[in-house]
Amino acid sequence: MTIHPKRSSQASKARSKAKGAAKPAAKDRPVKLLSGGNPQIAKADGDAPVQTYIAAMPGWKRGLGQRLDALIVQAVPDVKKAVRWNSPFYGVEGQGWFLTLHCLTKYVKVTFFHGSALRPLPPGAGKDKNARWLDIYEDDDLNEAQLADWVKQAAALPGWMLGEK
């Protein structure tokens, strides 16, 4: 059987067009929530994907995400933002990433990649001897002054480079 290239191309275009018509543009589709309610956002650089992530945070976590983002920007005005592994990352140009956020079922985790160098130490610790974090639950009284101080300290440290320029 011989397939005529022009007809094959036309049929392929027709199928693609039909598929495209049934599927809304990525920007118009609702953001999928992964386990724990963490928004699934494609890897991208800049403020826009971070704001998309924050807007998709479920329930009370959205307001917290907005507060955290504003606090980070106020503490580090030239902060670099990106989404990696379905989480917002914050960094300093040429120094790397110093902080990430992640939604879990009952709390939002704020991880400092070199948190073991912060004073006082953030409370969470695990297998990575350098990382420390703060788990923020819905009814927690957030000490914004302490968090802003940790953000400033973390931004002044060499960050996590992730193999990026």
C-alpha cells in the first residue's frame, strides 16, 4: 500500500486540528493538583509561573502563598523566581536558589537549602544536613519578622545551583 504524501499530510493536519479544538489551551485549563494539593506547574522561569502556582494553591494555602511571596520579595527585592519540580524556587542571580515552597495535605513547607547556616535554626531537619525548613499549618501564628530574617540570611549565602548558569 502506498500512502500519498499530500493526502497523508492533510489527514494528519485534520486530526491535529480536531484534537486541538477539543482541548482548551494550556492557560485556560485548570491546574491539576497533585497529592497533598500541590499544584502541578510546568518548569519555567520568572514571576508568572510562580504566581500561577500560588493562584492554584488550595484553600487557605493560597493566602499563605501570597503572604510568603510578598515577604520574600520585600526581603530580597531582586529575587529570581522559577518553578521546578512543581514548586516555586527563589534565588539570587549568580548565587543560586536559596528557598522553595511546597504544598502538602495539612501544611506548606518552606525549605531553606542552606538552612543549617541560619540563626536561629529553622525547626525542620532531615537527611540533608544543610537543609532546614518550616512547616506552616493553617492555624499557626506566622512569625513574619523571623521568617523575613531567615530569608535575608539565606539570600546572602551561596545557593543551590541546580546546574544552571
